[in-house]
Amino acid sequence: MTTPATVEGKIFLIFYGLLGCSSTILFFNLFLERLITVIACIMKSCHQRQLRRRGASPQQSLKNPGKGEVDRSAGWKPSVYYVMLILCMASLLISCCASAMYTSVEGWSYFDALYFCFVAFSTIGFGDLVSSQNARYASQGLYRFANFVFILMGVCCIYSLFNVISILIKQSMNWILRKMDGGCCQQCQRRLLQSRRNVVMPGTVQNRCNISIETDGVIESDTDGRHLSGEMISMKDFLAANKVSLAILQKQLSETANGCPHQTSTLSLDDEFSGGVGAFAIMNNRLAETSGDR
């Protein structure tokens, strides 16, 4: 419950917090990377052991023994669900051990101690329950050291667990967007079957549902349903068609000048949340995407 009281102390806290919080986030990301790597290696060894128990085909075992297991486990990655289960068990074990210590030393109930562990480990920090605030403790130095170790391990495990849960949220959102996109595509196909080819807009633009580059909306032309190919178009339709073509050309030139590859407007919804930086990128690289199995 120690807080800065002077102006100099508050200014020091601002600048020290910039460096300290950044270093702490870096430490958590490094811990997450090492933890996920260890879990992935353990699960991969278990997977290879299961493959050895099942055994390879007789021809592979005669020619190259053990090659079939290596080929099948080369690109294997652990599932997000198993990693989440392991992190949940580790977080629960640390919380239960810490709660037993807080119950005996602080005099809290076991439920209050579990509540304090979650609030402290998740860095929520309401302040309604604070450890190591009494004037004197039996073995005070040992208790403070154990308190520091439990909080450090608990925050690292909860931080890793939160990142795994964020991967599951991403997969759920991809699944929802895929379902929504499937329904939207069916509606667009029905509209395309009912509509006729426009003289102004080419067929390729109609297949994209007449999406404008500037507004990302559907262009409703006055010439929908025009069936006479020899009919003259109005100046409004001509300018609208040139405006879309000019916008596409400007976008291509801008991407070429910036060194970015041209991307079409029909991107897959699975790539909306792919990649990422920091802990999100670590989880995407180390764990297998299982959103397609839904």
C-alpha cells in the first residue's frame, strides 16, 4: 500500500514506470515463449511415443526404420485446448498452494485467499485484500520471499493462460465470420443469378458484388437490367464507371510505390486475425490452429 507522496516521487514514478512496465511485458513474453516451447516439446515427444506404439508400415520399417514417425511428426503442433488445460492446472495448483499459505499466515478464509490470488495474479489489484500488511509476522522474511515467488509464478501462468484464451476467442470469431460470410455469399449468388449483365460495369466487377474501393459499399447503378447492348449510356454512368476504375488504379499504384504486394478485395476471413505481434504472434507460431475443426 506504499504510494509516492511528493511531487518528485510522482515524477520519478512516471518515468520509471515507462521503463519498468516495458521490461515487465518483455519478461512475460520471454517467459511465455519458453513455457510454450517446453510444453510443445513435451507434447511432441508424447506424440512421437504414441506413433512408435502404433508402429509404422512393414515396408517403411524394413527400408528406413523410424522415418515414418519423423515424417508424420515433422509439422505437428500441440493443440490450443491441451495447452490451455495444462496452464489451467498449473495456475490452479499455484493458487491453491498460495491460498493455503495466506489462510494460515494472514488469517483469511480459503475462498478469500483464492479470490485474492486471482485478483493479484491477473494484476487487477482491487486492494480490498492485501498481503504482508501486518506489523509483525512469524518468519517475516521467509513469508515475504514466498509471497514474492507465488505472485511472480502466478502472474506468469495467468498471463500465459490469458493469451491462450485470446487464441480461442480469435478462432471463435473466425468461425462466426466464416458462417456469416457463407450466408452473405449465398445471397450474393442469388442476386447475381437474378440480375443481368450491365453495359457499363464488366462481369468481373459484378462478380465482386460491385464493391467500391472508396466506400466498400454496393454500387447501385441506374442501368441495372439494361439488356440492349447497343443502347447509349448516360454521362452519369460513364463517370461512375471511370471513377471505380481510377480508384482501383490509384490503389495499385500506391501499393506498388510503397513496396506492398497488391491484395484483392476477396481476402479470406481466416486471415483477419492471423499473424500478430508480441505474445499473440508467439502463440500463433507455437500452437496449432484448430478453428477449422469447429
